[in-house]
Amino acid sequence: MSLRVFLTGATGYIGAAVLDAALKAGHQVSAIARDPEKVDRLNAMGATGILAELATPKRYLDAVGRADIVIHTALEDSPRGPQVDRTFLDQVIPVLSAAGRPAVLIYTSGIWVIGNTSAPADETTGLDPAAISAWRVPHEQLVLDAATSTLRTVVVRPGIVYGDGRGIIGDILKDALNGLIRVVGSGQNHWPAVYDRDLADAYVRLAQSPDASGVYHVTDEGDERLIDIVDAIAGSLSHRPDVRHVGLQEARAQMGPYADALALDQVVRSPRIRALGWTPTLRSVAGNVSRLFEEYRSARRS
């Protein structure tokens, strides 16, 4: 069954993978982009591009009202990002609630809202968010509380996304090629991760599963330590890069609260998405370094 999907962030990291997966699944996708060139690119891919950004809801609310499913993956990368995110929800939820027909809202959060884990964490684990992600907690609750008999709401908490040469892992690949990888702390902390295409498959699966609602973790459950990821990346190059460990205080001075997020020690389980039949095709960053470098180089060439 072809669904009408409204997608935010379609030219971003997660959203681009979701767009590709949704189109391959035969769904009709409308997606916003903030400049005409990106709109043209979306149209060329088979989506319907809309010239808009999160902060201009008047340009896209009609498309929201026509959609069966709204998938929100975008995040404005600026200090006003959390407020723009809240404005988006405040505008979109009433439109979906008033549609008078079944609709779905899938909202993207992240595993950093869980904080450090003393035991493997699933969707029932209490939250102790890293400061950089604390704003996401009330937004998650707003989405969950919006559920009605006609509006199905889902919160997705992806692990650290890898693949396609982008994201945090992509930054490590770039640093390695430049000869120096910086690691916050000892690197003994665990990073829950998920391959971008596997994550996109999870979104499509959630969109198509009529009983799926509530919070879903999406991680490969590889339980990899940061230092093992770094060692695998460094060891794959003919000229091994230097690895410099940076103390948390120094890292905070350079990166602010982002440093604390990178230092989180998290082991995260994803039982609810697995119960829907989802299985990751890749289960390790360290075990797929050659592939990830090729994707990184390919992305740079294009």
C-alpha cells in the first residue's frame, strides 16, 4: 500500500536515508528543503520538493494535512534549534489531530536522552539526559501525549548513526585521514550505533506497522567501545594516525556540552523494533571499517 509521507530533513543525514528507503518502498513523499537547488534535487529523486524550512510552517502545513504519515528527522543546527523543533510540533500536531482520519507522527530523538547506563537500557529505562539533549525529553513527551484514536505517535531514538561518510563516525574517518584522532577520555565507554540504511529501514517499518506506537530504540546492539572503533579505523590505514586522548575538562572547554555526550558510556537494547521483524544488516563499526572508508571517499567524490 502506497502511503503519503511528509518528511523533514530529507537532505540531511538521517532524512536522506529515510527518503531513499521510503521511495524504494513505493511511498509518495513530500519533503521540504530550504533552497531551490535542493528542491530540484528532491524532485529529481522522485519526491515532491517544497521550498520551506521548519521555521516557515505556512509553506508546508497544507502538505502535512494531506499526509498519512509525518516523519520528522530535521534539526536546525543553531542555538534556536530546540525552539524551532518545538514550534514545528506545536504547528503540526493540531493539523494531524484535526485531520479526521488516521494519521501518524514519527519523531526523531536520540539515545543521549538516556544518559549513562549501569545496565543494558531498553525503552522502559528511566531518562538522565546529557545536557545537550535535555530539551528532547519534553518534546518526546509532547509527541507521546498527542496520541489519539486517530493519531498514532512514535518516538525513535537512534544510536550514533554511521555510513555514507557522514555523522560522528564520518568525522573520525576524516580525522584519521588527516593524521590525528582525538578521543574524549579513555575511550573505554560504549557507543551504541546503527548503520544509516538500517535506521531508514526501521522508519519505514514503523510507518507501515499500524500497531507501532510509543518509544523505539534503534541500535545494532554491537556494544562497541569507542577505543575499539578508533583502533580499527586507525589500524586500517597504511600510515597509522596519532590517537590523542583529551581529558573531559579540556574537551568541555573546546566543545562545550557535546564533550559530555561523546563521553557517555551506554549499552542500549532495541527489543521493540526487533519485535517488528527489524534486523540490522551491519552490526559493527569496527568490523566494517573498509566499507565505511569506501563510502566516505565515494561521498567526497560525488
